[in-house]
Amino acid sequence: MKVIVVGFGNLGKALVRILSQKRDFLERRYGLSPQIVAVVDEYGALVKEGGFTARELQGLVERGRVVGGKRMSGREVIGEVEGEVVFELTPTNIETGEPGLSHIREAMLSGKHVVTSNKGPLVVAFRELEELSKKRSVEFRYSASVGGAIPVISFAKKLLTGNRILAIRGVLNGTTNYILSRMSQEEVPLDIVVREAQELGIAEKDPSLDLEGVDTACKITILANAVLGRNAKLREVKREGILRVTPEVIRLAHEAGFAVKLVGTASDRLLEVGPRLVPLHHPLAVSGTLNAVTFELDLAREITLTGFGAGPQETSSSLLGDLVDIHQSLASR
Amino acid sequence: MEPISRFGGNIKSVVHRREKKTKLGLVPVTVVLEIGDRGRFRKILSELRAQGVKITHVGEKEELSERVVLMAGRMGVEDLREITERINRKGGARISDMRLSMGKEEMAVRLRLNGKDERTLEEALSLLEKVAEERGLLLVKALEERS
């Protein structure tokens, strides 16, 4: 299976490394032999139609960026290079969805299957992309866009099929969860913990999308569309971030048996993100950078998944899962 | 009794009222228990019903419905008095407990609301949401638990 990787940041590098490391495992277990035929970043594109060797890929990961490649854009590579699956891993833009949106459209129009972690195109044009994938008979997977390593979307789509999903609630942003957890432990103000999180690489240099709840709202929009079958827009999510949460709030909550968590909720009637009082015994009361998602179901009542919501290696686990899933779907066509 | 302990309830007393045995031979039992939140109490009731226990009477209605909510921001004692009055004026729900914590510039307050039923509590919460929006306060509600 020929693979094109568009976007070579931390996640792209982790994916290339893992595809190389797991070559034997994927072949033995699934009869799947992914061959990376192109890697694109903002500096250019490396293309090798027969597929790069493990050694070449290792060198590429060590260099950290595409060096000495062709001057081709992501769209050009996707349109012109022969391949079966495109990994779209460029940075998220929630306003326009670009450049990811154009990459995904180009891939589908040229008959290629798509795996993405990019929330931008999913928030901006989810229905359009789902319909285009059906029209062009290509597979479209985006497990890595929500929950990092936790298979939230595929779990809901594949394993909850006998249940009606009444609501999805989740702690979906590791950065804010780390900040709230540290504020609870140390009883210190938010700005001090944010600085600590930035030093540890847990928070971005500009963490506003996390702190204002926008990242969680994007994930709630994706879950509402992908799992609940809604046609939700990001602007419809009622949103409050954690910027106004003080140590006093956390202390008062704790004294009454609650943790304060940034919880996103999606149901047929509700789309919202905000700080919530979560009972300390509740499965959503996870600490540190962990994520947790609870499905409320008509038959099974409640099922909660917990795991690492971010990190290149962890998120690669979802990307790889999607690739195997596409391979199996194609085999059963 | 297992569902009560499983969901964190503390059993205060159990009285078997054998003298009031029903025609079908069932023995009415009165159980007094303590539990921290409404969600877990509902889970106990639902679990007992699932196990075939017929629940004929559940405590005092007013004690059944409870919500904890936090507010934070620039506010003073006068604001708290007004919030309390507005809740009381609306009727059906009351603030049974209030705890304050002062920050450098802002105050946080934890309110425990009791209501005669879920609907009146929801109405009281809507009122608090309105007040919070009017005054630019943060309102932190408890996670909605499955009923």
C-alpha cells in the first residue's frame, strides 16, 4: 500500500518512524505493507515511487525536515504522485481548514484514501468531505483528531452499534486538564501553572485555543458530526474556557467532593464546553494530561474510555489504527 | 444493601416491619441512609428497582433534589444577598448552604441548592445562569449525571 505523508512536524515524524518500526508486525498480523512514497513539508517534497527504505526514512526523521527535495506543494504531490493513502498531518486552522482542506479534497478527487489528525478541515467542512469520500468511493478516517491515542470515534462507530448514544461527555484537552490538576494540587493561580506547562512543553507558546475551550469545542463538533450524525458547526457550541477558574473555586469544589474539569458535551439537544464540577469518584475525574470520554447509552448505560490525549507516539497509534482499518475495509469490499 | 454501599451510601438504620407483611408475603423495610450527591442516590434507587425491590416511599421530597454550584468573580455581600432573595422569591428551591472564599480581587462562592423536585432546581439554576451572565460571573455547574 503506497502512502503519502503530508505534514512533517512531530506527528509526521513519529508516524514515519512507527511505520518503519512496525513493518514486520503489520505484514505478519494484517498482511499490510505500507510503503512511504512521498513526504511533504513546507520546505519541499521527497518522492520515491518504489518507496523509501527503512534507512532512508530513519535519515529523514533524524534530519527532522525535508532536505533536497522537489519544489512541489502538498496539493501537487497528492495529485501527481501515485499512492493509495494520504496522511494529512498539517497544522490545524479552524477558520479556513487550510491547507488541510485542499489536501483532503485533492486526495479524494484523485481517488486516494485519507487519514487525518487535522481538526480544521473536519470542523469547517465535515459533511462535504464525508459526501465527497462516498462519491469518490474512497475511505476517510480521522480517529486521531479527537482523544489522541483513545479510539473514541472508531469505538463509537464500530463497537456501540447496538446502542443509542444519548450523550458524549469528555475531558478532551490534556493541556487544560494538566493546568486544573496542578492548580488543585498546589493551590496556585492559573497563570503560574500555564508558565510551568509551557516550560514542560505541555502548553503551546500561545495556549489561548486550549484555555478558551476552543480546542475542546472543535472536538465536540467533530464528535457530534461523526458519531451523533449531526450537522453541527463550531459556532453552535456554547463555550466557556478555564481562564476564570481561580484557586478559590477549585478549593471550594474540592471541599464538597468535586474536581473542576473542562468538560465538553455533545447530545441531540446540547453542544457545550465549560468548567464542570465532577465528583471525585467519577471516571471523568482524570488527572494530569489524561483524557477521558464517557458515552451515555440506552442499553449499556455508561462506558468511559481513558488514555493519553496527545503526544506524537500516542496519536500515531490512532493514525496506524486507521490505516489498518482502511486496509481491512478494502479487503472486504 | 449491596447497591447502597457500592455507590458510597452510608446506612444509618434498617427496620424490617414484619407486622405489616403484605398479602403476597412481602416484608416492608425502612432504610435510612446518607449519601453525598443526588446522582449516586438515583443510581441506588435504579439499581434496587432493577433487582426487583419495590420502592414505595422515598424520604422527604425536599431532601431528594440537590445541586451544588459555584460562582466566581467580582462580587460582594450585597450581590450574594440579592442572589439569595431572587432564588427565594422564585419559590420551589432554596439555598441550604453557602461557603465563601476570598481571592485577591475576586470572590468565589459555593451554593447548595435544595428543591422540591428536579424541575424547580433546573429553574433555579437557569436563574443563576442569568444572574451570572448579567454580572459577568463564572458559573460552574455540576456534571449532569445520568438519571
